[in-house]
Amino acid sequence: MQRRDILRTYKHFLLLLLSGGCTPVVREESCTNLCFNVLLIHFYLYFHEVVVMFATLGSWPRGIHVFLNETTKRSVEPWYLGYEERRRLTRDPRVVRQLELEDEWKDTCLEGVWMGFRRFARPLNDFKITEACFHEYLSFVGISNEYLRNRITSLFRLENSAEIDCLRVCKVLFTGLTEESTSSKFLDHCFRCIPSNPVSGDVEVDIVKKACEAQHAITDKKFPTELRIQQLEGVLRYFNEAEEPNFNLETFKDLFFHPDWCLWASSFIKCIYEAAAKYFSAPNGILPPVPLRWIKAAEPLPFDRNDIYDADALLLRNVEILGRENGDVKKRRKSPGKARSSKRRS
């Protein structure tokens, strides 16, 4: 169809509209002017958009080239990302609350401890595990004595339940490490596991280096051995970085609570549990109470399939139900005993 035919058809259509579907009463010249004005308005609007676009592009460093490059980029859909990355992107209130509770241990002496828990505790179960699973976890971190495992389990078992709340365990351990009445006892017990001179009691670099070499010589390195190596390598790194290489209990306390050494501090998890078993039970002490405000804030939110907060909410839930999230956690986890490279706190 030629342009003249299109214009004629458009003009007759406007005549029909203006006459209300009856016999045209509007003059053809008026309709022609109206048609021309409508086309002129359309052209003006289009031209205005083009001018605005180029005015905007002109303010960019590379103008149209940057614009074209940006338009060719495609955002990555969340279901193509890893499990933990998807959890950070979702708007599901249940997951958001879980992440808030997990982030409480970031940059603390229990950051690596929580990473170890995540091998066993699943978000699907609100980080609660059975007693058998908790025993497996304790063996995993190096507590091989069955009597000690039973004693620790009895401390952290929930009332009227056979489950262990891993978030609450971390809260209790952190209280023991930071409360004035128990902090020195916990840290002294952890410090004593570092090899020292049997005569003077001082931590010497040659003794620590020899112990570290012995651990490296073990062929079948299990997780407790890796933690032990991380402990000793952290002490050696301190000797290399410190201006005054004097590693005593006060130095240990400073490093233990320094955010840059938090993963190194977590490598003493076995000693922390041993101290908890001793100082959280009679006659040496009692289990510290968990604040009610924290307990209320840690209450899990229910999941409802009818409430869809984003495109990935149901898919993320299905990943948890199928148990596929643990593989991603193990793949992406940091080493609990590996301290970040840093300088000592000034």
C-alpha cells in the first residue's frame, strides 16, 4: 500500500470517528488538517525523545558506545547463582531473619565456628539438629571422648526436646568467652593448648615451629589436624609480624577478639567446648541464661507456599527440601582456622 493510500485511509477513519459512526458531517479539509496535526505531534514527541537521549548520552564519558555496551549486558538470574548468593538476594522474610541471625557471628571469634556448624545445620530445619548429629559434629571438630560428648550434649539440649539449636549454642559459647566471670577461664584454657617451654612456660617460636612441622608430617590429615595446624601457623605468623615477639596470655586475648584474627580464634573450638563442659556445670559454674529478647528475635518464621515474595523463593525452598544446599556450603565455605592476613591491632 502506498503512502497516499495510507493517508487517505487514516483520513476516512478520523471522519468516521468524528461523525460518531453516522454520515460524515465534518468537512474533509478539517479532517485533513487534523490528520496533519496528529502526525506532527507524533513526530515532535519522537524527535523530543531522540534529543533527550542524545543529550543524556553526550554527558557520558564515551557517549553512545557506553550506552550500547550497557544495553548488551544481561543481568544474571538468581537461579544461576550459588545457594548462599541466592539466599542473600531473596526477599523471603524467613530467609532474611535467618541471615540476620547468622551475620551476628561475622567478624567475631565464632565466625569459623558457625561455618563448621553449617556443615550439619540446615536452614530448612532452622539450624536445629538431632543429638546424634550433634555427636557427629563434636567428633568432627576433634572431641573423641564419648563421655565428654555426652556432657556437652546435655548442656545444650533444648528443654522438652531432643534437638540442639546451633544458633543458641553459639550464643552460649560467646557469652562464656565474653562475660567477665568466665572469659578469663575460657581463654586461659585455650591458651594452654599452645606448646610452650616446659621450664619457663613461655611460648617460643622454635617450639611452635617444631610442633607445626610434626602436624604437617601427618599423612591422613583430618579436620582436627587442620585446625591444629591453623592454630600453630597463626602463632608463627604473629612472631613474624610483631615488632616485639612476646606471645603471652594478654597477647592471645588481644588476637582472639580482633576481627582480623577471628577465623584463627575459631580454630580453638575444641578447647572452647572443653571449657564449656567444665565451667558451665557444677561445681565450677552454671550454664549462662540466654536473654529472652534474643530468644524472641531468633524464633523462626513459618514458610507458606502461597506467599511468594520473589521469583526465586519457591525454587530456593525446593533446593533446601532436596538437600542440595549442603554441597554448595562445603564448596564455598572458608577454612575455619585460616586467619585473614592482617597486622596486629595497634
